[in-house]
Amino acid sequence: MAAECANFEVKRMARLLQVSRAGYYAWRNGQDREPLVSEQRSADLDAKILSHHRDSRRTYGSPRITLDLHAGGDMVSETTVALHMAALGIAGIQPPDLQDDDHQ
């Protein structure tokens, strides 16, 4: 919608796209704001998780990465690390001795 504001009225675009004008303006105003502290912390944690995962040759899962983060002074739960890893689309590799015998 932002790209078409010069060509069309916001009121008409909102109606055609079935969104509220207030919602559009709230979104547009939010684009210029500084990130919230919680958003910045989350982005920093994502960067650290990706770094530890890459340094482990993409083998570490949430338990090992959580331990690494704790060693570095970051107090975060394994559940939080697992949720961030899932959102990032990364996972550790399960050791062969723990895999199902059905798949061998």
C-alpha cells in the first residue's frame, strides 16, 4: 500500500484489501521506530545461536548451545534456545548411537 499512496487513496486501498486504515497507519508509523529492547535482545540471541551452531559445524542442538551461551554469561533457558533455533530453521544432528534402529 505504501508504494501506491501516490496513485490511490488509502481509504480505497484499505477497502479493496480488506484491512483497516488505522492498521495501515499503525504499521507505517512502526516502520520508522527504533527496535524495542526485547526485539534487540532477541536479534542478539539469534546471532549468538547462529554463531555457536556454525562454529559446531552445524551439529550442536539447543542443549549444547545453551551450555555455550551460559559459559559466555548469557542466562537463557534451553526452551528459549530451542524456540529460536526452530524459528531460524536450524537444528542439531543427533548422534548415530541415539538414532532409531528402524532407520539403519
